[in-house]
Amino acid sequence: MKSEQATATVTLSYGDKSIELNALVDTSASRSIISKRLAEDLEALIPIKEPYELKTADE
């Protein structure tokens, strides 16, 4: 798969802030995540109560 086939232009919004970016799309993912920096830019950082392990399909 070519990288441009797995990305889409998306707009993330939280409150009155929005950021448009190219995002990697995984239609079979069980969770969606964004970077801490992006969450801070949106003023949308919500700390999780307990850490969880992220796994890839190869694991």
C-alpha cells in the first residue's frame, strides 16, 4: 500500500480550536490516538487514568 492511500486530510476540533492535518487512517484500529503536542495545541489534553498497551497487528 502506498502511503498516500492510507492518509486523509482531517480537521480535529475541540472547543473553538481546529487543526487541519494529514492523518494516517487505520479502519480496523480499536483505538484512535493523537500526539500529546497536538492535544496541547488543541487544549484538549485529557490524561488517561491508567496506561494501556498499544499493539500492532503483527503482535
